Amino acid sequence: MSGSRQGSGRKGVNVENAGRERVAAAARLVVKIGSSSLTTPEGTINVDRVDALVDVLAARARTGTQLVLVSSGAIAAGLGPLGLGARPRDLATQQAAASVGQGVLVARYTSSFARYGLRVGQVLLTADDMMRRSHHRNAQRTLARLLELGIVPVVNENDTVATDEIRFGDNDRLAALVAHLIHADALVLLSDVDALYDGDPRQPGARRIPLVRGPEDLEGVELGRSGRVGTGGMITKVEAARIATGAGVPVVLTAAAHAAQAVAGADVGTFFQPDGRHPGTRLLWLAHATTGRGRLHLDAGAVEAVVSRRKSLLPAGVTLVEGDFTAGDPVDLYSPHGTPVARGLVNFDAAEIPELLGRSTRELAASLGPEYERELIHRDDIVILDPITESRSARHV
């Protein structure tokens, strides 16, 4: 076990203490709560748990902190009212549960915060909202204005209109991206697990990891998955922490029962140290909140140009097109070895690209018209994918 994990080294202790002080002093704080921390096994809202969380957040709000609550639980909360004993398998029923449950969830928050004279505002987001420039700017403005008005935004994924598979309560990534979107000073991830451990916490000998300074502190750590109601698990929480810390936002991961101590900067859970980078919000979403809707296979020269020289992707460097996508969709870029190296927003429909392959933009303009004298993907719309254990991270190109 390294000194950084146990916080035994003087430097590690100082770094951790300084970081937790940033959480305690945060003027703008994002708190995420998972489904299993809010609902009963039957799928109904646990009123006592909601009120306990709100007690903590209201106390923090009284100090002048602006709060954003990212709350899972909509689908789980809809199970009881719909008479469902378990997660539905089909998308339509999942969306119906989200529709019913979201109303139940926000009504409960409205009532609980009202005890302290605080008002809440519902904000439902999709990955597409952040991926498209005009949408993500509007979301940013809306959240900023709610905070200026003294409202507590309650944010959730808009499950009722999601087109991809819905996962119960998996809002960890959303919380990290929202923290970056609103320029939060800190992020607190609350779940039913009190910290990250170096092994299965249910087994003797497992030790809490109080501080994570980078990927090296996670070597050999087994990240468990979730239970019946939530789907975040430690994998998505660690990935969310990487997203937030990569954007310069410190993160505390702990149990909902330790919420008061966490927001006060106490030594609970696991603290993830930020690395100081500040990538663009839209590109952060592109890397972490989207799935490629197609694949473009690149030759070695194109990989070198895009990844190493940070150039736009031109038609001449593409060897194969896979998938059915339209202009503006995210697509994954693959090396000749079959490895995903980047993701970008493509400027052409999938059906248009085969005719462009291997040809220069000048040739294309001469034969097809001036509108084809442009890149397949502009460099400002590309992120480089760095493979990490069980997930991925990104750096801005």
C-alpha cells in the first residue's frame, strides 16, 4: 500500500488537508446522490433519507454556498407507483417509470427544502444538450440564473426522452460534467458506500483509500459494481472523479450518511485531487457523455496528424466507414490496429463519406463542388481518447 493511499506521508496529508479545505470553503458546490441512497427496496422514496440530505444542504446554503443537487432516483421512484417489483427491461416502460418517478422525486425535494424557505428548480439534461454548442450554452445560462435567484437546481438525466439504454441512477458522470459546466469549486459524490477501498470492503483487511492523486494510486484496486436499484458502482464514480479532477474540480466520494462531514471538509470517504486542467465543457461531454454512432478507420498518417499534430481529419486519411450516422453526430476514430484513438463531430452523413475516401479536399471541390472542400472533422471538434482501466478519459485536441 502506497503512502498516498493511507495519507501517511507528510506531503500526502498536507495535499489531502488542503484539498478538503477547498471543499469546506467552496462557494459553489455540486452534490450528487444515488438511487439506492434515496429509495426503499420496493422502489418508493424514503422520506427520512431525503429530509436528512436536505438538512445538510440547507445548512450549507445558509452559509451562502450556491448548491446544485444532481439526484438519481426517478426511475426507481416510479417502480412503486407503477406496481413494478423490479427494473423493467424494455425502454418504453423504463421511460414511463422515469416520467412518473421524476414528478414524485421533485415533489419530495420541493416539500423538504420548503422547510427551510428554499425553492428548487428541476433541470433535465441529455448528452445531446451539452454536445451541441447552443444547447450547452443555454444549459449553462439557465443553471447560472437559477443560482443567482437563490434556487437549488435539482438536475437529472432526461430519461423520458433518452434514445440509448437507460441505466438506473447512473448520474455520476452527469454530476462531474455539471460541476465543470457551472465552474463549481467542488463535487461531492454520495452513495451507499463510504469510500473507495483497496479491496472488497466486505472482506477483512480491506483498507480505505483516503487520497487519490492520480491513476497510479488506483493500480491494483478492484472496482466493484452496483446493486439492484442503482447502476453507478465504483467504476462510474471513479471515472466521474477523473472527469471532474481533470477539469480542476476536487471530488469527495463517500456515503450519504456522511454528507455533513463531507461538505464540511472532514476526513471521510476518498478525496480525489484535481490536476488543474480546464478543457472545454462541450468536448468534455463529447468524450465522456456520448457514444460514437459510427466508426472512421484511419491510416497511420491520419492518426499521427490527428493525435500527435492536433490537425483536422481530412477524407484522404480515412480507409473505412462503419455505421449509420448523420452530420453533427459523434463518431469514433480508429487506428489501423483497431484501437479507438479519438472521437469527433463529423461534418458529413455516413452515406456521403465513401465517395470522399482517399481524395484531397481540392479534388473533391473540383469534382463535387466547393461545399466539399472541408475537413471530415474539424480539430476543434475532436477529443483524444486515453484508455484507462475500465473506462476512458480525454484530453482536448
